[in-house]
Amino acid sequence: MAAIAEAAALIRAGECVAVPTETVYGLAADATESRAVAGIYAAKGRPSFNPLIVHVPDLAAAERIALFDDRARDLATRFWPGPLTLVLPVRPDAGIASLVTAGLDTIALRVPRHRAMQALLEASGKPLAAPSANASGSISPTRAEHVAKSLAGRIPLVIDDGATPAGVESTIVMGDRILRPGPLTIHQLFPGESRGPGLQSDVPGDSGLLLPQEHKVVSPGQLDSHYAPSKPVRLNATEARDGEYLIGFGPIPGTETLSATGDLTEAAAKLFDALHRADASTAPAIAVAPIPATGIGLAINDRLRRAAF
């Protein structure tokens, strides 16, 4: 594929390019080169204290970068390649640019499933730091046109491989805690396990979601205000107020709907696309219908809460 070859050449030259994954489009650069990683922060306008996820082709490559315990290796074996990010102690000889970890002694790693990202990893021969390919804090991109609009003139190439299937960012796990909910749920990750002592959840209706209580950023995707449109967002709306673009769900139809049948997987896949359309509309405000906080609905509500922060 010509676009992959061009993208790999740009990566090797220290540039960053946009590439789809199964979750959202990522802004990829060589994770071993500080200048290349700095290009990601510059293109996104991303705070330097916010670490990046590094994508690698397989578990063997991940083990050359981070230290795995039995729990992490079990999760990796069961869910890689896929929408799971593991936060692990970084090896001293990992060769990863310090900007990637934002000064932490841990690193966030993922083995993606998407054919375009896997092809780019193979063609470039580099571990790729790749946060979402959008201006920092704005709505995450699930289509190439979202990237082009958000990062116009800031990057040399966007690989277009259609809409991303999952539609929300990966689930992030550190030890026995979920730091960011995503496509993989607590019951899939830790079947049959109960909460450990002292572990509490900040999310109502979480059904056992394990979240850290501290507010220090210890992994990507933990900023309070994130995934945000340029307009105010009102959650749990059962009808539109004057001037609102209502994103419906289930029995609440809205201006458009995430899923008329109440399918949470369909809703997750459509979420950011709908927010982009609402933000581009003439309506001065956005409202979103209630979404059940179960399964992948936890990830949807997490993104909506940050969008409305």
C-alpha cells in the first residue's frame, strides 16, 4: 500500500502521521526519538505532563520495553491485539524517549489489531507513540476527515481507511485498576474477581469498575476536561431545549441517534462522529440523551462527562 510506505518514510524521517486503529485515529511518531515525539505534542497542543500510549506489533516487542508480571501477561495474552492499553514499569534500557512517559517510571503499551496500524508498525520498524489525532482536548477522530479538520496544516499525511470500528479509545489498565474505561469491560478483563480492599469507584453505576482515587495523571486519557466540543454539552437530556442539538439514544430520538434500538456497541462506534456533527451544526449547544452506565456504556459516559466538564 503506497500510503503505508509513504507514512513509514515520514516516520523514519522524524515526522508524525495520522493512522487509523480499531479505536480512533492516532497521531503516530517514532517513540524512540525525542524530536519526533515533540512533534506530536506540538501538532496536538498537548500538555507535556500528559503521557502517550506506545503501540507495538506484538507481546514480544512490548516485553522489550516494559516489565510484565503474571497478571499483565495474562491480560496481554487474552486481549492483544486489541483495544487494551497496559500501564507497566518501563525498562531502564527500553530506548523510549523520556517525553513519551512524561517523566513517569511507567509506560502505556498497546498491541493494536487494525490492519493500517499493524502495517505501519511493520513498515517503519519502530515502536510508535500515538495519541488520538486531534487537537488536544477536542473531540477524538473516528474518520480521516475529522483528523483533517482538527489538524489542518500541522501534519504531512493522514492514512484514510474509513471509520474506526470501536469508536472510543482503548481501555487502560494498571495492575488491577481500570484507569480509563473503554471497549473492554471490567467483567471481560477480570471475570469472577471482586474489588480489592480500599479500591473504590468514582463512577455511579459502575458495577465494580476499579478506578484510582488520586487526581495525579498517571496514564494517558485522565485529564478531567477532554474529548470536548467547542459548544456547551448538557448530559442526560430527555428532550431538546431551545437551540440545542440533541443526540438521542433508545426511545429518545433527538436530532440524530446513537442507537434507536439502545445498542451500546453501536452507540460507542457513533459517539464521536455524532459529536463532530453536533459541533459543526448551527445549534449553539449540544444535549445528549441518558446512556446506561453498564458494559461499554461506562466508556461512553466517561467520554461524555469529560466532554461536558
